[in-house]
Amino acid sequence: MRRRLAVSLAGLATVAIAVSGFAPSAAAPQADTTPSYYSLKLPAGLTVADLVRDGYDISHGHGSRPTLVATSAEVDRLRDRGVIVGKTGNVYQPVIRSSSDIAGTTYYGGYHTSAGHEQHNAAVTAAHPDLVKLYDVGDSWKKTKGQGGHDIQALCITKLTTGDCALNSTGKKPKFVLHAQIHAREVATGEIAYKWIDLLVTSYGTDPEITSLLGTRELWVIPVANPDGVDVVASNSSQPVMQRKNVNPAGGCSAGDAGVDLNRNSSFQWDVQQGGPCDETYPGTKAVSEPETVAIQSLLDKLFRDTKGDVGEPAAADTTGVFLTLHSFGGDILAPYGYTNTAAPNGAALVALGKKMGALNGYPVTTGDGGVGYFAPGATDDWLYGTRGVPSFTFEIGPESGSCGGFFPAYSCLTNSLWPAQKPALLYAARAAATPYGKLP
């Protein structure tokens, strides 16, 4: 599939027409390469997993609502196969470029570029040395190749005392980790991490709940787990590029389809059958093949003690910590395991904690494939729970379509709905990190 490249080329063609003053002939209409969202109803014998393996871009669509992202040509091909396809919404919302967009620190009306996040991380650390430690935990793919790229950055936020925010599992404060934008095009996730950081550092000393949290928890944040991918997304400020994966070009794919899905690349239940090099769910040549995966797993491995045995064994009752990874879209909380419909050994406790968070953001809790018909082996949250025993969840942020839905909601939605919905759930998750398998707060 070559959707993202086609969109980029279409944008270049529009620019060329505007500069030259010539318009295409009415006798030679151009194909519509702008993707939209569609619902799916499949004929007997065809599954969502089949379509994913065939390279179609289908979201984590939940329950009976898988959502397809496709061009009109791809929709035509699906209809030829007997699939009933109905348009549910537009991918892009209208935006007005701001001065910060032009400066390269934001795009699409206010979303922060990788450089914008890095500036924010540095500024927050400098302004609050008593509350924040900033770590470089590894490199992006481009940086490992000497092609620019980025550090993978993590912040630890707490009222710093001796021994706090060390890169080990022996600290006295339970740890809550928020992990965002591993899929680059899921832009609202990085912004929620940005707002979470600001909430914590500006509320200490004035908000009793947050002051207490920073006195008793280590609150770790990885705002952008895929910064090279975010660079690609942000390269078109008004219609962001549909880049999900990192930018590793191995496999001979076109620029728009290259890369490895970092949420299929962990060392837990990695599955070579997840897709070919040009597919959105390509898991890489082997588990932990990508430097971004190495960086995140290495950090989490240092922060959390191992309280779990084999896949089928439960974690210890005194396990501490909670891990949330933010994705888009669908409005769901996904609890382990995501690679199988077999219940996790701590399944009841994981669902109970998920329901507590869901009562605050309005999201239902699912496990396994969520009813959509395909799994997510090699995912980050499955890895941390499956290998260390730490309760780990995916939040699928936002509705499936509409101005505040999909991959690219209008930036105003962050303030109006998306962030307000997640703020209480994140605060609850941080509180629960002390006794996630015991008495919940």
C-alpha cells in the first residue's frame, strides 16, 4: 500500500499548480488519494485479520466496530471482494497555521513536533529542578545511523529526595509510567502526556492531591516513543502524514510504507506473521530489532522488579506500579493479554483496575482481541505485564470519527474534551500504583 506517499505527492502537485498557474485538464481528473474512515461488514469467509495481512489499514476497532482507513481506490477493491463499506468520517479537520507551526515547534493547529516536545522537556526540567529529572534513555533509528534523529526522552516527576528517580527498582516510592506516541500518527497521545507533565509541575504546592502524589510516587513520562515517526507526521502541517511506524527503511518499501511497528516489536510473544515490511503491523526482522524498542524495554526493565514467573503464572500480590500506554482511537481501555483471548493469570484484578479508571474516563475495558478479530502480539503493555508482572494497560484515546475523533482530531479537542476525560483516570492510576493488586483507592 502506498497511501501516505500518494497523499504527499498529491500535496506537491497542488503546490505546483498554484505556482505555475495551470490547472489539470477536466478530461484527466486526478484520483482522490485523501484517506477517510469507513465501517466494514465482511462476507462469510473473510476476516479482519485477513484484511490486515493483506495490507489494509484497520484500527484497533473494538467490539463489532473495526474502522478502516482507506482511499477511494482501496474501498473499490474491497467492494469487489464483497465487503460492505460505509464512510464514517474524514481523516483531516480544517486548521489555520500558527506562528509556532511555521517555527517548527508545532503543527496542525497546535500539536507539538518532536523538537517542540524536547524544548518543553528541557524547559520544565530547568524550571522545576526540585521536581523533575530528565533522562536520555536511548536513540531513535535515524540517530543510530547518524542521520539526525532524536534521543528517546523520559521524565521522572516527584518531590525529589535522596534515592528518588534512580534508574533502578529499589526506590521507596511506587512508580507510575505514562507512555505516548509509539504510533506516530496518534497525535493526541503525545499532547495528553504534555498536559500531564504541566499539570504535575504547576500543581505541586497548590493542589493537595497532586502535592501528595509527588510526595509519595515517582511519575514517569515518555512523551514521544517514536520521534522519527513524529517528524514524518509533522512534515505536512495542515494534513499530517499517516506515519504509524518508525522510519527503518529495510524491506524495500516506498517511503510512505517503510518502517517497523514498534508496538509489535517487543520480546514478548513476538510474531513474524504480523505482516510484511510494507504493512502497518510489520513486527521487524526479529524481536527488539529497533533501537526505540531497546530504549523503552531497557528503561522499564530497570524501573520495575520482576514479580512474575511464566506466562501462565500470576504476579505477586505485593507488586507495585502501573503502566499506561496511550493510543488512538476508539474510546477503550485494553487490559492484558492482547496477543490471545486466553485470560491473563491476574485477569480479574487487571479488569477491576481497568474498570476503576474507565469509570472516570467513560471507557469500557476489554481483553484479548476486543472482539475485532485480530491480536497484537509483541505489544509494549503485554511485554511489561507478561515479563515483570506490572499492571499495564492501553488507553485508546478519542472517538472513532468526528472533529474530535480519529488519528487527527482538531487541536481544540484536547482542551475541550480529550484531556479533561483522561486527567482523572491518570490521577487514579498514579494513586493505584501503590497497591494495584490489593485494595484499590
